[in-house]
Amino acid sequence: MRLGDLGDHVKQELENRVSAHVDRLQADSQAVYDQVLRDAQARSVTEVRDLLAHEWRAKFGTDMPEPDLSRNAAVLARGERLVSEVNVKM
């Protein structure tokens, strides 16, 4: 194997691993949004915000940053489905 081929192989392997991680992150995020949407019916924005904050921390071990938390909670409290998008530049 030539050195250039090795570099291409390493780059492809890294891209594959990043892509798999991003796919998993997107699926996990969507699962949280969908669960909160199901549980958010007839709840106030504040209650939905607290629920989303709790579920996000439970799943990812970190807090969702503001203003994302409040904006997403407002959407879910209106009964609208959020679609998770994870964008990565490589």
C-alpha cells in the first residue's frame, strides 16, 4: 500500500466513523423530541421546557443551551414536531 493510499484510507475511515456518530446523535435527539412531544400535551411552555431540559440531560449528560431550549420547548408546547438536524463540516 502506498503512503497516499494509506492517507486516503484513514480519511475515509474517519469520515465513516464521524458519519455514524452524527447519525446516532441525530436519532437520539429525535427520540428525545418525539418523547417530549408525546408528554407535552396540555402542558405550559414552562412545563415543557423543564421536561425537555430533564430528558436532554438524561440522554446526553449535558444541558441544551439557550436559546435552543426555550425555542424548542415553545414549538413542542404548540404540538408541533421538531425534526433533529445535526450538521457537521468536514
